[in-house]
Amino acid sequence: MSTSNLIVITGQIPAVQSQIQAMLSDQFACCSVPLTDTDTISKISKLSQTLILVVDEDSMTYLAQTPVTGKIPTLAVLNQPSSALLQQAYQSGANKVLIWPKSKEELQSAIRQCIPKKNLLESLKNRFNTLFYPPLQVQKGGFLGQPPKKDLTTYQITLLGELSIRQDQFQLCPHTQRERELLGYLLFNYPKPIKREKLCAALWPGIDAESARNRLNVLIHRLRRANSKEQSIADWLVYDSRVNAYFLSVPDSIQIDVHEYHNLLAELKTQQDQPEISIQICKKIVELHQGLLLEGIEHSEWIDRQRLDIQEKLQGIILHLADYYLQRNGYSQAIYYCRRGVDLDPCLEAIQQRLILALALNGDREAAIRAYRRFEQTRIQEFVLAPSASSKTLRTLIEEGTFENLCAWYNHLISKN
């Protein structure tokens, strides 16, 4: 049996394991393995990139202590809402957290969100194996069913920053800006095939169709002729003449940061009623961003549009994190996220105000004044415009006011939003 659809249910409460298995049995092959049986879990994890561990709150300690679980997509199922447990679950490597009890449909949907995407052919193959191979069994001599596979190579692909494609200890990278833009566009839209006309329009907007097709053919030809290891990624590029489209045929497993970003955004929408979970998701989103989308590529309309969309969403998330920590006296955390926001856009007054305030409330009024002066200088240089009256009031309070005055100013600020 292929283990790509296998769900390993483990934890410390047998009744919960049985109930979860009953809710999944019509869609997935399930088996139960004690979380303390790390040898079996380790063996199973080497057979599949889509193995899921379903755990409960009593398993959090094992998650943190067992290195193998960090390699497995994990859904944490908690018996009760608890801020400490939610934070511990995400820190232990859980991809998603559910509060029990949940409906059958929601549980199955959460499982699917944890499973990395596969192409249609592989999915059909896995379904065929599920139907015709016996359930996976563990014996002293090894596994019955399919023979163990070799470990798959994982490609770690960064688009939020400079394009980086890492294969184990090697970094693969196309040389020219246009090559990076071509691969960046296909990776951004992976695994969806892209019509040749759409690809040409994205890379060469405003150029007639025939000239754009010629340029695309030359670019791909040059990319495929490269002999160095750095250019071997060109082997991924496939043209399907039946639909006149290009797509990437990735040989092993692939992890793309911008796809994780979109998945986290989608999850954030579903967790709005769970503030502690939302904050953990927001923090993951911020840490994903190592720079502009496909940094170093200039004068690209499609990249500029995506950059603007990502920046606007990220600014909102940073503001949310800053307010969350300011309201809980977590001034150092607020300073950290505000500085990330200032690096993103030093002219955004809302983030600058919270940075200046957090520095002052944290006891460093001199640093707060320096931050205000830098903001004032940047704003005048960029917009020929002085800071708002609200920001000027904040500076006066930093120089002359009390801690209570600063808190009152902040409460007035957020009451208007």
C-alpha cells in the first residue's frame, strides 16, 4: 500500500483516537501508533511526504522532545481551548490546530490542508494502491506491502526575497533576470499550467504576440543549453502541445514559501474567532517574508502587482501584532514587529507611531525621540509633508508627559479605528 494517504493517529487518549479514526475512515487509510513508538513513526515517515500525525494536548511534550515529528505534517487536536497549549502546539511544529470536538467534514478538511499538494497522476496512483494493497503492517523484518522507498529530495524554494532554490546543501539559481522572472512566474503559479500566450504577456507586456513568442523560445533554449549544475532546474520546464501551455514537472517534493503564505492567509480567515491561534499564524506569516517578492527583478508589471498586494496584507498583519502586544504590555515584541514594518515601508505613519510609542513605554524615551526624527525626515523627503498632528502630540508626550499620558494617547488612537 502507498502510504501517501495514510493517516497515523496517535496520542494519549484512546477514546479520542478511536473517534477520530471513525470520522476519517471513509476518506483515508488509518492506523494507530503510540507516539512513544518513535522507531515505527520514523520508519513510516521515510515512506511518505504526506504522513499526518493527529495528536492531543497530552502529546505536546512528546512533540517537542521527538525530532522525527518535525519532519511530518502535523494536525494537533486539543480537547479544550487553552492559550498555552495553542502556542505550544505551533511551537512544537504543528501545521494546523483544531479544538475538539469538530465535525467530520471540518476534520477531513484540516487533514487535507496539511497534506502537500500532488499532481493528478500521482493522486490516482495512490488511490489505486489504497484499493489494491493490504493495510500497512509493521513486523520485525520490516514492512509488508510496498517496499520502502528511498528518501525523496526536498526542494526549498524562496520567492519572498531573492529567488532561491535549495536542494539539500546545493543552491540552484538561474543567472539572468529574465530567467529568474520566468521560473518565478511558473513557481508562483505552480502546479497550474500556464498558457504560452499568458506567459508571454506577463514577461513582455506591450510587445506583439509573435515577437514575445520568439523571445520566450530563445529564453527557454538558452536556459536548457546551460551545462552547469546551477542550471539543472531547466529540466523541470515542460511544454504541453495539447493545451499550448508550460508547467513545471518537479521530480521530488517541493516547498514554496509564497504558497505557504497563501495557505496561512486562508487559515487566518477561518481562525478569526480564535485570537491566540490568529496571532501565531500572523507571526508565521511575518517570519516567512525575507524581502520583496522576487527581489532584484525590476520593471515587471505582474511582480509589482503581487508585491503591492503582499505588502498591503503584511502591513495589516504587522499592525495587528503591534496592537496585540501593546495592549498586553509586550513592548519588546511590539518593537520587533514595528521595526519589521518600518523596514517594509518607512513612510507608513501608523506603524511608525506604534514603534515610537512602544520604545517610550519600554522606558527608552531617547530612542523614541530618535525614531520620531528619522520618521519626520523620511516623510519630508518622500512626501514634502510633516508628520500629522497626532504624531506631533505623541512626541510632546514623550518629552513632557507621563506613562499614563502615553497610554491614554494610544487608547484614543485605537478607539478611532
